[in-house]
Amino acid sequence: MLFLLPILLTGILFGLAMDYEVFLVTRMREAYVHGAPARQAVVDGFTHSARVVAAAALIMVGVFAGFTLTDDIILKTIGFALAVGVLVDAFLVRMLVVPAVMLILGRRIWWMPRWMEKVVPSLDVEGEALAQRLPAMAPTSS
């Protein structure tokens, strides 16, 4: 079973990392699309979503650290490795490296080749594009 440990850890940590990344970058992208300069969008997005990522990471660290209290050596190893992995990913990579790289790259971080714009759908996370397309609903008086 020990030979499966790297594969198992990689899969779980990758999934958690993508979850944290979606929380952070979605909010940053939303601010950028709404007209904020790239630098301000990163700062605003980070400010609004960092607490959610930190809370989720601390919950997962607590759960995985609980695995270390068992008698099973494999479960202890998995718990310790996942707890350390989540701490490193959430607090070093997601809270430090990703925002720093995004600030350095500026608006180039949001650039997409034209051919890719045709392939990748334009997602409207908050549904505001639909609200703009619908006619304004005037209140009716009776």
C-alpha cells in the first residue's frame, strides 16, 4: 500500500490546490472584467477571497492532522503528508507566489490568444451579462 502513497497524495493535493486557485482567481478575474486595473483586481480579489481559502485550508489541515492520531502507520503518513502539503500550498503558493506573479505580469496575465477565445467559452460567473441583456423591468403600479 505504501507504493500508492505518492499517487494518492498527488491526486488529493492537486484537487485541493485547484479548489483554492478557483476561489482566488475567480474573484480577481471578476474585478478585472468589471474594469479594475490588473494590479487593483489582484489586490481586490485577494482581499475578498484570502480568508475563505485560509479557513478552508485550516479546516483541511485539522482533518488531516487528525489522521495522525490513529495507530495505522499508513494513515498517519497520509495525514501528515496531506496536512503539510495543504499548509504549503494554501499559505505559500496560493497566498504568496500566485498573487506575486500575477502582480508582476500585470494585465498580461489575462491575455488569451484569439484562436483560444473561439474555443473556450466566455463564462459569466455572477450572471451579470444576462442582466445587462434583459430589458430593465420597470415596477408596475396597480
